[in-house]
Amino acid sequence: MLFLYTVLLVCCAILLVAGIVEQRRHFTNLDQIPTRVLVNGIRGKSSITRLCAGALRGGDLTTVAKTTGTAARFIHPDATEEPVYRKFGIANVVEQIGIVRRAAAYRPDALVIECMAVMPALQEINQSKLIRSTIGVLCNVREDHLAEMGPTLDDVARSLCRSMPEDGICVTAETERFHILQEEADARNCRLIYADPETVSDEELRGFSWFTFKENVAIALTVAELLGVDRETALRGMYEAPPDPGVLSVERYLTPQGKRLRFANVFAANDPESTLMNINQLLDLGAIHRPLNVVINCRPDRVERNGQMGEIIPDLDPEHVFVIGHPARSAIDAIPTAFRSRAVDLGGDKRDPEEFMALMLERLGESSLVAIGNIHGQGEILLEHLAELPADESPDEPADRSPAHPPERPDQPVHVETMPLYVPRIDPYQRYPQAYEERYTQQPYPPHPLGQHTEARPYPGYDAPDEPYQVPAQPCPAATEQYLGGTGSPAAPAAERGLFEPRVPPMNPADDNRQWHSPGEQR
């Protein structure tokens, strides 16, 4: 018996020594990366990570990035990327140790990494032990992962704040629960900066060849400014950054019945508020149109989310609601009674995909189809079968069903696809419709006179501190001077461009073998 106790004690001692050695090596790798940006929040983390990395690359900073999202990616300093290998396909926060080790090998100026933890305790460990960020990003607080971080949105906000750096900086575009973020930031001696989306003009947003939001761009511009990258340079780097595989996209197909179909993949926005916001934006832009159909993909481990997707059906007012996956009743029962007759139960995790795809396409006329819920399971099968349909290359619909197109100008550059992961099928030179312009004419917060982010708090009763905040030492000494002096200025007016027209058409990668086109595991 004494021998067994001795063996147990020796094994525990060996594990303890190995853990201490690994932690020391990890902290050494972290010290070799002067600036570490940790992106957290409910929705848009992957897009913000790519935008921040692109903005810093545009400022000639050696930047490594890692996203989790729809498909985990390790992004090299030259913007090439590769999928993150996961043993048995299971995501684990411990993989951040290997990511930091690979990033440190480049001796980078900055690491931009997406938070992959959901449990509040793991979020704190991710910050205090794994990343130890110098700049934190908390993009928004939405209704998702309530079982782990809830049950209320206030609880979600406080859980997300566990990723705030102590004695550092945190950037956010959240408004409704800003006061909670401020309380948590004060407890950590963290400077909370509000990135005002109204400082991003419609003209700057048109420079993207893929769908994004002003909030995401404002956060990336704020992070770039803190590191001494001017606004124009940061925007140019963001325009050239490749989009996330799960980016909001619209494709045009021809059904077997010869009907034209516009398909919007909104799987990445899998909370009710983000889903409605994405679909409304697509409708305002004319990227999709009515008659509108919705497909909800259900998962047995996301029963609450399935019900949330069913509850927003009255706000979408579709002609048909196709429910796939399992259990389908979790979404159908949540649809209000007045709209439940529009539901078509195609669910069942054992159902032949050829069967439910044929039934769905048969019921569709010339309309738009929006996919919501979660991508995994039969959602991936849906995307695979739709990708096999022939593309609709016919001229766009008449003016009464889509926004009017400006007259063609021969001097306009030819649109070049960003990369094979996203192939836009809407006219990249059409103007923003009036509905979209009116959406952003309401400015609840006055824009900063210099066109940058403002630290004016979005709720009454806040008194900003008078003393300037000393930015921690960064790889670019100009960052402190620019942040304290406010030397930035809005981008110079440029020639008029159409919808999502890149300022500089990006080149297709010469070798796309490293790009993984299949959806990956989501955290």
C-alpha cells in the first residue's frame, strides 16, 4: 500500500512540475507578442477579428489572427489562412496555447484572437491565463447562450466582461447595457472606449465587397487608432482582408422547376436579434425580396434556440416556414398560432436529404429563401445540395421587385471576386435603396467632430474623467501620441462608388489549396 501511495505522489509531482514548465513557456511566448487583442461578444466576433487584423496589416504591423466562428482559421501575417486542426473535431480552449506558440514564432507586433469560451469561468481563464490581452473587444450583448451565461441579458453582459483586461483597454459598440460594462471595467481598472458606429460613413461601408455592419467597422477602426494606424490606411487594409467563411452571403440559383431563387445564408447570426437585423438589411439593400420563405434548422442540443427562431416568424412574415433537423416540433410549437399553418415539417435527423430538398424546392416559386438557426447537421446538407443547383446568371428582376440600377458607366472597374469562399451574385454597383439610407440617417449619438470614435457615453448621467488615459506601451510609439492627441481625421472624400464596390479590387489567391471550403465546428 505504501508503494502505491508513493507512486501516486511521484506522478502528482511530475504533473505539477510539467504544468509549471508549460505555463512558464506559455507566458514567455505571450511576452514575445507586445499587443494582444481578444475579441469577445455574442455576434460578429469572427468578422471583427478579420477586420482588426486587416486594419493592422494595412498599417504595416506584423499581425497574426485566429478565428473560431463557423470555421476555425489560423491567419498568417500575409493574410493566407488554414483551418485549425482539432483532435476528434472537438473544440477546447486549451488549443489557444498552441495558437500563441505558433503566433510567437513570427515575432509579430500584434495577435488578434477570437474568444472561444462560453462558460463564464472559462472566459476568465482564457483572459487571465491563456491570452492576457492588452486590448479587449466586447462587440455586443445579445440573447444567446443563456443556459451558460444567463438567464438574463444583464447576466450575459457581466459574464462577457470577464474577458476584459485588467489595467488595459476595452473597446465596445454595445449601447443598451453600457452601464454594466462600465461598472465591470471600473472594477478591473480597465479603460472602456465606445466605438460609435455613426462615425462610419455609408461611403466607407460601400468599399466592402461583402456584407458587414458599421458597428464592426467602428470597432476595428478604434483598435487600429490605438495602435497608431490612421483611418485611411486601416480602411484600405480592411477592404483587402478576406471575409469569414460564415459571412452573410446571397446566392442566386435555378430550381429544377426552372424558378429563380435567391438564397441568403444567415446561419451565422443564430440569435433572434442578429437574425432579424441581418434579414432586414438584406431586404433594405434589395439583395433578397419578397415573396420570402424561411428554413429553420433544428438541433437537439439547441432546443431553446430552435424555439427562438420560431418566435420571430411574425416579424419576417414569410410565405412558407420549412423546418428541418431534429426536433422540428421545438421550432413549430414556438410559432404563433396565426402563422403556424405556414410551417412545413421536413424534420427528422434520419430523413433522406434528397427527399426533403425535393419537397422544399417543389413548393418554392420565384422567391427568396433565408436559412436561419444553426448550420450544423442538416443545415450543412442543405448548403451542399443548394450549391449543386445551377447558378442563375439571368438579368436581375424588374424594378418593382428590386432596387433600380444606375446606368452603366464604361469607366467603372470590373468587379473582382474577393475569394472563392464568397461569390457575390447581386449587382456590386447598384446604389443603396432609400430604405437603407433612412435606416442610418437617425443618429442617436452625435458623431465625433474629428470623425473618430468618441468616448461620450451612450446613457445619461455619465461623467467622463477629465484626466487623459495613458495607453500602455505598444510596438508603435506613435499610438500613444495619436490616442492622446487625437490626430486622426476622417477619410478624404472619394469618387462615388456603388454597393460593396472594393476601392482596390483584391486579387484572387494564386494557390487556394490551403483554403478549407467546408463548414467547420462551431464553438
